[in-house]
Amino acid sequence: MRISIPIYSLLVFATATSCVSTLKTNKSKSDNIYSEDLASYLPQDVEDSVTVIIAKNENINLDSTLIITARLDSALQLVNNYNTERTRYVEGLTIQLYSGNDRAKAKEVQMRVYRHFPDSRPKIIFDQPNYKVRMEEFYSQFEAYPVFKSVQEKFGKAILVPTRIPVSRK
């Protein structure tokens, strides 16, 4: 049985329109206004200050988000002060000697660095999925370049990498 395209489209249209139901609601404008009293969920000290403000000014609409924002800002300021007093960072450079996913190779490179440069303290850093061997930290490229050239003679693949150097306040 073959149905022509106009008859088929008329059949689909009739089926689709018969499935749609129309609901009419009779809501007044007062039903659309949302209000809820959330004072019971506020902490006690904030609730007391809110009731004092409301008691003084009965006609003023109070925006409770301002109170929460002020408290949040003060908490964030405390966290920021703690972090800045504890540790600060300075942009600098370090010499990277190896980067790869083989831990044994990274350990081998670290031992070669100890052999050639006994005063240095090379570190193995695991930055998933790679192991990196880095040594020395410098505050400027001018300071790093002479050391970098001497390291590059022994380790041809050494590169200068930007890093953040922690500076602690005491």
C-alpha cells in the first residue's frame, strides 16, 4: 500500500495536533508574586540584626543578600590575608634536565647531576604523567644564563623553564 506525500503529511499533521492539549489557567496577578520568609534559616546573630533593622524601619524592604555578601567578603578577606602572609611567590626560572614518563630514567639523570654538580640539589617532580628533573632556581635570566651554559655542556637537552619561587615572610 503506497500513500502519496500530501496525504501522508496531512495524516502526520492531524496526529500531531490531536496530541496537543491546551490548558488554560485562570491565575490572578497576586499568584505570580513569590515570597518566602527565610529568617529561620539565618544564623542567630544575623537574624537579631535583621529584626532590629526591621523594627526601626517597618516600611523598608530589606535585602538579606547584602548581609550575607558582607559576611562572605570578610571571610574571604581573612583567607586572603592568611595566604599572603604565609607564602608569596616570585616569578623566576629553573633549569629542567629531563621530562618524561620513566621514573628510573629521571632518577638516573638526578644521580648524574649529583656527580657533575655536587653543590646543586636537583629535584624530581611528578607532574602527571611526567617526571621532571629540575635544579637551581633563579630570579632573572641574567642570573641563570652562566649556570645554564655550564649545565648544558654536560646535559645537552637542558632548558630554562619559567617557575614560581616561593618566598616566605618571617
